[in-house]
Amino acid sequence: MINEFLPKIKEEILQIHTENELMNLKSKYLGKKGEFTAFTNSIKDLSIEEKKKQGPVINSVKKEIELIIADKFSEIKRLAIDKKLSEEKIDVSLPSKGVGYGSIHPLSQVSEEIVDIFLKFGFEVFEGPEIESDHYNFEALNIPRDHPARDMQDTFYLEKGELLRTHTSPMQVRIMEANEPPIKIISPGKVYRCDSDVTHTPMFHQIEGLLVDKNVTFGNLKGILNEFISRFFGGDIKTRFRPSYFPFTEPSAELDIEWKDKSGSKTWMEVLGCGMVNPKVFDSVGYSSDDFTGLAFGMGIERLAMIKFGITDIRYFYQNDLKFLKQF
Ligand code: PHE
């Protein structure tokens, strides 16, 4: 009778391991058509006296059954969590899946390499604005009004007379304006010219160099740049300083290096522009050219990277093709 339910349920529940099985057991006894429900329904046929006696017994047995089921439910849950935790244990001895690392862009690598060399020579690094005024980009650098570099073709003009700097040389003026000699700086950054083919992109990178002090000579310029070339390209590289013209240096030169192409034949490659700071530039920043002389140089980072790595089209640098980038 009523006393048989609890032992029976306790016995059966031992065999139960899943939530589903437990739900079935619950409905087997406590469901609408469950055995215990059927039993409790049968008391309506009893006398009032008997009902009063049986009622509390039935209630307490029902509570007990519910408790047993609830306990079992928590046990099943707990076991499931334990199982999951033990399965998810991290085996630190397993080899990792491997992380896809990116790499530093070849132009950044080359730029950092150049900067490093000049840092070792004792130069300091300064960066300047890409949006410039006509004054800094041209006027103060002794680039006269009718100079070809001012053509609409070459320069991107902005509103209010501003422009995108066409070279890093305006930094010469900015640095000298704000400091007294001695000055020994380099200035890397983006420059812009309205030009596009296999060796030109509308945006490219330059590094400017400027050294101003007492008794700076063209010999110093040659010494610094020759040492730079030998460190950057490695080893014994022949150089030649070919007379050239820049409005802001006098005398001016272009530096060529002797370079072997893929077939092994030697050619002269132009790598940078340089010269002694033109006294007119000193005038525009208020330096006395009786007291000081200066050397300046400017090089294209893309150009140096193309020579060093044998890259034939400048546009590779900007296409973000992993097959290209992964080679560096
Ligand atoms: N600014 C020049 C150019 O862009 C390079 C240069 C810099 C030449 C400094 C001489 C001195 O071509």
C-alpha cells in the first residue's frame, strides 16, 4: 500500500542516470496517470474519518517523493558538470595550433633600418606635417615661383593655399627655425606627387637628413653617405657623387651606386639627392652663413627598397598581396 511507494522509488532511482529517465520516473508516479496519483485519487471513496487519517500521510509521502526526485535531479546535473570539466581539461603538453602572425611591411622594415643607421651616427629623428604651406615646401627652400616643381602636375594643392608636401625638405626649415645649431637630424615621412607609373606612386616615403654646425664640409657629406651606403647595402659598394641641381643646396649632387642587376651586369643607380645647404635657406631661417655651414640629403625609401630587393614595380608595395609581402 502507501508504504510500498518510497522503497520502490528509492530502488528504481538507483538505476537512473539521465534527466530524461528521471522525468519518466516522475511521471510514472506523480503524473496525471501516475501510480501514486491513482492511489491518492482512490481515497475519495473512503469515509470522512479515514480521509482525515490518510490525508496527512499521503501528503508527507508525496513531499518525500518530490524531494527524492529533486535530489536526484541535482545529482545528475552535478555529474554532468563534473564530466564536462574533466573532459575540458587543458593538456599543456599538446602542441599548439599555430597562430597566424603578420609581419612588418617591407617599407617599414627598410625605413627602420635606415633610421637605425643614422641613429648610430648620432642623428635625432623628427617627424613633421604632411599638409604644408607654400612657404615651407617651396618659398623658404629657395624654390622660385616659376620652378617646374610648382607645376599643377606635380603638386597636390589643397584649399587656402595649403598643399601636400612634395618632399621632406620642408622639415629642414621647420627644424632650423625652431632650433639653434648644432643640428643633426633625420626626418622620415610620407610625401605626395601627382605622378603614377612603375616607379612612381602619388604617395611615397622619404627620409630627409640635415646637419648644421661650424665647418661642415662636402667631405663630411661624402663620408656620412658613403658609410651609410656601405651599411645599408652591405659591403664594398662603389659610389659616385654626380653634380646636380636643387634650389636649396649649393653645390648639389646625386649619389649613384654601382649595382649588379640580375644578369650580373653592372649599372649606376641613382639613390639620393644631397648637397650643402644653400645660404639662401639659412637666410630664410635667420642663420648666419658666415658662422655655419650645413649638409642635407633626401632619399626615397621605396627606391632604396626596390634596388636592395630587386623589385621592378613600385606598386607591389601597395597591393597587399601576401605572396609578395611574405617574402620579407
Ligand atoms: N628634396 C629633394 C627631392 O625630393 C631631395 C634632397 C633633399 C636634395 C635634401 C638635396 C638635399 O628630390
